[in-house]
Amino acid sequence: MAKTITLTDMLALERIEVNLFRGRAPADGRTRIFGGHVIAQALLAAYQTVEDRVCHSLHCYFIRPGDPAVPILYEVDRARDGGSFATRRVIAIQHGQQIFNLAGSFQVPCEGVEHQDVIPHVPAADTLPASEWGDEGWPIDVRPVEPRNTKPAPPFQNIWMRAPEPLGDDIVCNQVAVAFASDMALMGTAMRPHGLQWDTPGMQTASLDHAIWFHRPTCFNEWHLFAQTSPSASGGRGLNFGEVYNADGRLVASIVQEGLMRMRPPK
């Protein structure tokens, strides 16, 4: 089994100017950078320019495939600092071109009324086998509830996730870990009704946009259920919703992603 890559090392940023940061992707043999990696690093870059506020939402667009062979520059625009909220925009640049952008909103923590959805009733993580992600030394432990489908299946899936690297109680570290993991397997939900997989011959996939709403602090070292549904696929795109619950059933985050999902014509 490959040595586990730590999130801390993978996502580390170098500050090269007040609002400019440099990050790198791991040399793991991928031909393009994993989308969750860029989301997490961009969020971390934004956090370097914010004080005493916590991210409650972010919205992203993937513009070009990331190149794992070169560094990524993250330029942060301090759009606004208000009394309760701060807004940041982050642009990720490679080869002189924008490959990704993120808009994030940060709030001074406060109390308010609460309600939430109920966590789905599924088998506990400890009763399920580890997935192939873990066999690759990936920095997130993954245990799918539903088996991999090769025939049409309902447009939902549930996946248990956690970060094995100790993250402590730091809200930033745990949010960044959730952001990283939020791009794992989500687009596959829209493929399930069609019996498609990432490795289906002719299948072309890519994340197009991605949004996260953080509802409550959490410790991502514990198991979290990523409950996913896909309400629609059309126009060569699939839409996916996700809810992240901790093991106590608290709704930690909500996620929406649309991805490219189309078949290349045969050559």
C-alpha cells in the first residue's frame, strides 16, 4: 500500500506577496489536478486574508484542467470587509491563464434558530470495507454504502468519509478537509441511472462548478456520511446534491455540483 499523503503537506501554501500564494499538487501520476485539491487550497488562501470570521459559503468554477507538473498561483481579492461578513475572490493561475475561481463569504460566528434534515439510515462505517481510494494511499478514508453499479441504478449514493491525519479542533483545517473531500465521487451520482462509470469507454467527465455551504463546525477525523442525490441530467451535464453529516447526525455542510457528463463519438 502506498504511503498516505497528508492533507497538511499536500495543501501547504507559500505566501509570495500580501495577497498572492503558491501551491503545488502531488506527483501521484494523475494527468490533471483533482478538483477538490484546488477548492481546498483556494479556500485556505482566502483564509490567510481573513481574521475572526468563518467561511459559511463558497462558489467555484472550474475553467481549465489543472497541470500537476507546475505550481498553482492563488491571487486573493479582498472584495469587502463588513461588520459581520467578509467577501473574498480567489483566482487560480497556471501557465499565465486562469484555471479556476472561487468566491467565498466569511461570517463573524453568531447564534440563531436551527433546524436540519435527518441523516439517512445506512450501515455504520465500521461495518463496511474500505474502498479502492484508500488502497492508493489517498489522504481521505472512504467507505461506500452502495456497491459500484454497472447497470442502471437509482440516482443516489451514500459514502462514509474521514481524514486519518489529526486535524484537531481548528475550524479552518476541518473546513478545508471537508472542501477537499467534497469533490470525491459526487459526479458519479448522476451516472448511476445510466449505468455509466468514469472508465466507461468514450465517457468524458469534468467538474464545471461547485458550491459548499458550511452549517456547523465539525471534526473531520470522525466518520462523516456524504449523502448524495442527482435530480437531473441533461445537455451533457449532470447535477448532483450532497449533504455531509457527522456520526451524531448533525448536518455539517451542503454541496451542489454540476459536471460535464457526455459520451465521445467513436473514432
